[in-house]
Amino acid sequence: MNDSMQRFSLRPVRLGICERTRLVQLSSLLFVICGLAGCNVGPKYLRPVVPAPPAFKESDPQEAPDGSTWKPAQPQDAALHGKWWEIYKEPELNALEDKLNISNQNIAQSYANFMAARAQVQQARSNYYPTVSVGASYARNRSSQSQGAASSLSNANPNSNLFNLPFDVSWEPDLWGRIRNTVHQNSYAAQVSAADLENVKLTEQTNLAIFYFQLRGQDALEELYQKTVEVDRQSLELTHALYKSGIDNDEAVAQAEIALKSSETAATNAGIARAQYEHAIAMLVGEAASTFSIPMKALTTRVPDIPTGLPSELLERRPDIAAAERTMAEANALIGVEKAAYYPTLSITGTVGFEASKFSKWMTAPSRYWSAGPTASETIFDGGLRKSTMAQYTALYNADIAGYKQTVLTAFQQTEDSLSSSRLLTQQIEQQRETVASAQRNFDIATARYKTGLDPYLNVFTAQSTLLANQQTMITLHVQQMTSSVQLIEALGGGWDVTQLPSEREVAAKRP
């Protein structure tokens, strides 16, 4: 046992003068390589400047046709928070939004895409380090004895063994920043994916809030129709009584029946849209529509005061703008990757191992071998490939600049659209409220005059139809006002800001 251990022990190896000279040369080469590794031939990224207006046009006082002025409220809290939907003070909406953030499948898909983008950053960073591989092999050979030279050595053993254990090392230094720019490019792409994830979240959250208020609007319509059905039923009973007493005629009874059936039909039709909104909400929160239901409750929520801030703040608050900006940085890094192709590449390879014909001598100092050396290469002619590729990446970068500016302009437009909608809907609702009051007074007068026999039932039928139409319009405007406020919050970026975007170091971390 001791003899065997002595045969397999590795003794310190003394290097000769030539070997020491080679190591000094190799160390000097590595020192030069490390110095060149600080070079980066890629262009420096500068975020383009997009001029922003000093204030939103709709945030200034606006004069209405009646001479009154409208100005959006300025709450003390000048910014929205993460759970922006809590501003509506709707417990059911809050519970649905919390469930959406966990169970929505579009959000889950975007999150998986973000994790895949983070993995690509790790893949790119692996090129910073050398690749080491090992593979043990054994071969038994038998040489031919049919040759003349072999026949003269008939006593020689024609069989031989070969034990080999090589360790191969290869490394490509990042002399011109190709690997660094590739890492940057993948990091920026991961940041784009993170911003896209936040944009999907915001879109799904606003869709849920809009569907919720649309559903509550249908509940309000159905409640209105039920009240109208009850009034129409009482009117029909009255016309029947007057007809039997000879005061009224059969035409009035027919008109009362028409009014009742029309109200019942409208109440039934309102249930169709409600069911569809309920099914849409079920999909958003990750549940099957067949097992999901929301209790009926009429829309009573008032539009809250929504802080708008300054237009320049949109550049920091909207995830789609952040995604467009990071896309530009990614395109800029790609230019640096391609520009490095104009410079020579250097790779260093080496092999060290043990090779012996006997197993007992395999792991001994005399059986060791090694080789190491650099390889440099430069493309002399490529038919314009590098030049055309550089032109392609430059054009894509310029296209991303235009896309970024267009995204910013779209953000300004959407915010102004939502602000103008809020202003005009506020004025229209006030006008419609007066119209409903007038229609109600007209209906009350027509009913009273009909009961006393002064006017025919046709006046009641017409007045009630007018009142119902204006009440429907009032509910529709209220729903439109609520959805417009949600769209304003979406245009402002919800409760997100660019400080929540993960940094390059965070997207490169092994754990999210």
C-alpha cells in the first residue's frame, strides 16, 4: 500500500531556466493584454433631449360656454402611489386588483420573459472568464507484426496502453470592449423587459378598473330599469282602471303596455353587457368565468382628485417611455459590439495533463505535459460585411431615437386627451343633471294632469320616455367620467417611476 501511494504522490517540480523564461514572457503578455482590456471602441451613449412643455394646457383654467371656469383640483399629495386604485376607495376593486397582480397570466408571461432576459445577461457575462474542460481517456493499441522490422523484434510486446488526462483552457480577452458591450446590450435588454413588465401590469390594472366601473354602470342601469318597470306597472294599472270606468280609452292601455314591455326588455338587455364585463374581469384575475361572480351594486363612486404634476415628469413616470429609452441604449451597445469587429481578436489556449503508458506511472511528474500560447487573427477582406452591419445598427439606433421621441409625444397627447375629457365631462354632467331634473318635473306634471283627466296618457308616455332617456344618459356619462379618470392615471404612468427600474447590477444578479 505504501509503495503504491509513493508511486502516485505528486512531488514539487523545479522549473528550469528555459521554463522560467517562458513563464516570464507569458506573464508579460498577460500584463499587456490586461492593459488593452480597458479599451472600449464603442460610442458613448447620451440620452436624447426631448423638450417638454412647462405645463399641461388642460391644467390651466378653462372657460365653459356658460361663462364658468374649470380647473383640475390640486390635492396636497402631488404624486400617485403604487396601488393607485385605492384612490377610488372601493374595497371590492382593491381586492380584485390585488388578485390580478398575483394571478393574471399576461403579467406572469411578461415576468417569465424578464427572467429569461436576466439569464441572457449571465450568459453574456460568462465570456469574461476562461473555459476549462477535462476529459480522461484510455486506449489499448496493438501494432502490426507483419512488417519486416517488426518481425526482427519478435520478442517485443505488440500491445501498448495509453492513459491521458488533459486539462484544456481557452480564454479570449476583451481587448476592444466587444464582451463588455455585449453584456451592456443584454443588460439594457433586460431593463427593457422589466419596463415592459411594468407596462403590462399597468395596462391590465387599468383594464380591470375600467371593466369594474363599466359593470357597476350596468348595475345602475338595471336598477333604473327596475324602478321604471315598477312605475310603468302602476301606470298600466291606472289606465286599466280608468278604461273600465269609461274615463279613458283602449289606446291609453296599449300605450301603457308598450311602456312596460319596453322597460322590461331594456332591463333584460342590460344583463348581457354586465355578464360580459364580469367574464372579462374573471379572465383578468386568472379565474374561469363559469365559477366567478360579482354581487350587484349600483355605481355611486365619485371621481377623485388626481394629481397630474408637470409634463417633464412623464419621462420618469411612464414605463413605456423607460422601455423606449433603454431600447436606445441597447442599440447603442450593439454598435460598440460591431465596431470591435474591425480590430484583431486574440485568444489564449493551453493544455496541461498527464500521459503515460502504464497506470502506475500516470500521475507522476515525468508523465506531465503542457502547452500554452496565444493566437491572433484579423479579417483582411469581408466584402463589406462589417461596414454594412455597422450601417444597419446605426440606422436601427436612429430609428429607436425616433421611436423614443414618438413615445414621449404620445404620452403628452394621451394626458391632454384625458384631462380634456375630464373637464368636458364634468361640465356635461352638470348640464345633464339639470336636464334630468327638468325631465322629472315634466313627467310629474304630465302624470298629475293625466290623473285629473286634463291630458291624455300619450303625454305621460312621452314624458316618461324622455325622462328615462335622460337618466340613461346621466349614468352613461358617469361611467364615462370614471373610465376617463382611470385612463388619466394610466397616461400618467400609474404609481410607477423610473427609480423602480432595476439597475444593470440588479439584472445581472443571480437572484432577482
